[in-house]
Amino acid sequence: MNTNMPNDPQFEKYYQKHQKCLKLKGLQPKTIEAYSKAIRRIGNYFHCRIDDLTSDQLLDYFNDLLDSLSWSAVKLDLYGLRFFYTNVLKRTWKDIPLIKPPRTSRIPDILSIEQVNRLLAATKKLSYKVFFFTIYSMGLRLGEGINLKLGDIDALNMRVHIRNAKGNKDRLVPLPEKTLSVLRKFWSVHKHPHFLFPSRKRGLKNAHLTDLPLERGGIQAAMKAVVSKLGIKNISCHSLRHSYATHMLEAGVDLIELQKILGHVSVLTTSRYTHLTSQTRNNASQAINTLANSFDISWGGVK
């Protein structure tokens, strides 16, 4: 379905108000983008007349949407429309049929420690090699790694301040000694005054001149290329976080401790990693450092 901006004055007025409400609610940029796309999509579908849709119209719309999009994408459109109705139109959501996706329980795809080592060795561009190791060794989401700044590193207490993460929450995560050493060595190459991972657009030697962090698309493309080269299927940047969680549990880290490190709201989210281990000894700091020290971050052949 088309997600270009519909050309209609009334729709434009609604859309701009929707943007203001999204911003004032303090939602994450990715959420704002998804909810905005949802309104553009439904605006195109109903020729901009979205302020008085019936239940039957909405059922037809979401039914058609499922023909081209996944359940997760449909849910985002549903949430975006609900936000629009409650915040822009000031209508109650109960007037709209609530669509519920089928319940699923999936085990996340993970890498073994040996596979993570192979992935790092096969990554030849220094920025991506260090980035992959960093998000793996601290269990970070992709966006959390991209947004890391020099001031977030607390070398005295060996921890990193993750700011404005999912759910607009901050948290502190353990900083392995090996990761600190690698980040210091990497910074000595680019010397950016703020970003730990500056954009590569001006080259690594001139990265200190850029005002942007490493591009999400470039990171994902680099991951796709290296896993294809290694012949590993169904692996993405987020798989490094899944792998970290599983390896920590295998090493005996307590489930509640791991929940705090990962920033999960519910321990039930963290518990999905227990399919591989039942050990729950609380030795997070030792396990994290032992794991990080097992990697050889060689710089030969990188650029």
C-alpha cells in the first residue's frame, strides 16, 4: 500500500497535529516514524477521509493490509491509528475493532561463541568490527550502540550509561575490560569529540569532522554481507544481543541480574533465553569479562 503523503488540506491539518502529539508524548523516533507511516497509509487507502471510519471499513482495511504486511507491521499500523483517534480526533478506541494477532512463542536465533568469533574475524571494516563486538559484549540494541557517546563511558566504575533506551528508560550496563580497551584503541583512530561510533561518510581518518553517528543502514548491510559470507542464516545485529543473553545465562548469571542489564520491563521477556540453561549463579561481572577476553580483536587487514 502507498505510504506517500496524501494531497488534501484537511488531511494535512490532521497529519501535522498527529506529528505534534507524537513529539509531545516523547515517543522514540522509530515509533514516530512507524505511526506516521500508518496514518499516511490509511489516508491513501480511504482517500484522506479518515475522521469518520466505520467498524466495517476498518475491518476491510486491516484485512487487506494482512495480504501485504506481516502481523508485526499490521500491529504498528493499528497502534498508530489508535494514537491518532485518541490524541487527534479525541475519540475512544473502543469504537474501533481491536485486531489481535495469533499468539506465537519463538526462540530467538543465536550464535555460538565460536560463531561470534568467526563473524568478528570476517568483518574487515574497523568501525563495524568494533561496533559488533561492543553491542555483543554489553547486550545492546542496535540503536543503543549507535547513540553511544564518550560521556556515557564510566571507566572508573566499569559501566556504561545507556540513555533514552526502549520505553524512554536509562540503564547502566557492565563494561568489560576488553571492551573498554577496544573502544579506547578505536577512539585513538577517529578521535571524534562526542560519538563513539561516528559516521564513515568522510572516511575513518576524517570521522572527527562529522556531526552524525554511524548509519543504521550501513551497519545492517555490513552484518548481512558478513553472515552471507559465513553461510549463517537468520542472523541480524539483534541476534548479537540474543546471543549475549544466552551466553550470560550459560555462564551462570542470575536471571534478574540479566533482566536489569538488558533493560527488560518483565523478567518473562528475559526468561525466554532459559531454554538453553538452568544455571542462575549471580557472577555477572566475572562472566562478562571472561567472555569478552575470549575474543581476538585483531586489526590486521581492516580499514
